[in-house]
Amino acid sequence: MTTNTVQAQPGREIVAGIDTHQDSHHVAVLDTAGRLVADQAFPATTAGFVALLSWIAVFGTLLRIGVEGTSSYGAALTRFLLAQNVSVIEVPPGDAAARRRRGKTDAFDAEAAARRALEERSPRIPKDTTSTVEALRLLSATRNLLVKQQKEITGQVDQFLITAPDALRDLPREGTRKTRMRRLAALPDATTGDVVTDTLTRLLRQHAIRWIALDTDAAALEKQLRVLVELRAPRLLEVYCVAAITAAELLVAVGENGHRIRNEAALAKLFGAAPQPVSSGKTHRHRLSRGGNRQANSALYQIAVVRLSHEQRTRDYRDAHLAAGKTTKDTLRLLKRALCR
């Protein structure tokens, strides 16, 4: 349903805001005086995108569009708008306080997005979700899923063995995880006559075979990740303790259009490594950031931990801050922030 509060005037300048969802997108149009012109919902399909843009054009000359969720529900719409040379800025979700006062509807959220686009204070350029970096995201997400499944299988196998009959509980446990899984995968069919032993033997073998297949697939995906990282940012792999997996997470967070990150401080904020002041009275300190891209933050954490294990310079840095009264968490925060330089 469309709500018109100002008569359409094709010659005027307008901005739009879009509240994105899985099946539909709600659009609100404002004039440059901040008056609501119209709002309407469109299907989240290519045909819907065409209709949406044509509908907006009726009300005047479009200056820019503010879109919520440019990397999720609004990703396809953002790609379409950019391909049509429309100026798109990313807007964060609506103000929670305003929602409590006014209530929440798709129309309200779309209008709020339009008002943010109208203000255009520190506009956020949408992350480019095309080309090499998007392929990295898909590979990385798939590999993470496989690794998660491996961990779940490992946990269940360990739990099964704790309460297993003696013949299975006493199986050799030395060697790496992969060695143990290969040993379980090679278990012969059990015909002991004991239903628990026979069933558990079969399940352990099935779990181990699945674990090995997941491990093989994850290793293949890691090789593909490395090829793409070398293609997109070969110098990143030259940084000490940065592997293909962590490099991919960092590149995905930045996006294909890295120029949208204005400076080092903006990069640290994106990675969730920017210091957060928590001072009061005579206490002056900073804490770990809980914002930013958590996958990129996790990658920084892994790099920092590996450096602490293998690089004396990093250990000296940690020891100096610990001696100055910093906590271990503070030191890790400082290390992650330093890695953003």
C-alpha cells in the first residue's frame, strides 16, 4: 500500500530508504525538506527491483538511497542499484529508542533509512559483494561449516567411548586426531552378539569415515582459499603468522572495494579491534570491543595467539605491558589493534 503525503513532482530532488527482508523490500521516499512523499513494498526479485526503481523515479530526481542490510537481505538489491549507477549508502538498523516511542513497522524503518540517507553524515559505502572476495566468503563459510561438523563428530565419538563396553573403551588413544579416526574407520564388523557393542562399533566406524571425508573436503577448500587470496592480496600472506584461512576472513570483512575503509582507525573499528573507553572517576582504561566483524576479530585473535607462541618480539611486547599492569585481555586487545596497522 502506498502512502502519499506530498503530491508527486517529477522535477524535485528526492532520497529514498529501503527496509530489506527475505521476500519483500519496503521503500520510503522523502523530499529534500524531509517530508514523506510515499512508501510502498516490492517483492525481493529482479522484477521487483526494476519496479521499485521505476516507482521511485516518478517522484523526482533521485539523489541517493539508504539501504539496510547491504550484505544480507539487501545484497542483491544493492548490486542491482549500483549496476544502475544509483548512489547507495549503507544505513544501520533503526534507533531502538525511537522504535520504543513510535513502534515498529516496515514503513517506519524505511522512512528512518531515508532520513539517514538525507542527513548523509559520514555515509557508509556498501561492501562490494562480487568478484573474488565474494568467492572467498562462500569458500570460507563452507569450510567453517565442515570444521564445525568435524568438531561435533569428535565430541560425540569421545562421549560414546567414555561409556563404551571394555572392548571399545580400551582402544589405543595415542596419535593425532586424524590417526585415531583412521583407526576407528578401519574397525571390522562386530558380531559379538552384544547389541550395544555391535551397534556402537558400526556407529564409530560411520562417524570416523564421515570425519575423514570432512577433513579431506576442508583441506581442499583451504587450497582454493589460498589460490584466491594469492590472486587478490598476495602481500597479506607475507605477513608473519597470517595463513590463507585468516587472510580470507580479513578480506571478506573489508570487501572487494577496500577503498571504502578511510583509514587505519576505521579498519580497526571494522575488525572490532578499536579500543573502547570505560573510564570513570579516577579510573582510566579501555576494554575489548564487542562490535565490528566478529569473524575478522577472531582471525586477528588467532594471528595474535600464534605470534605469541612463535615470535619473541611479540612475547616481549606482551611481557612489557603485563609488567606495566595490563591484564592478559588488555594485552591481546593491544596486539589485535597493532595488527591493524
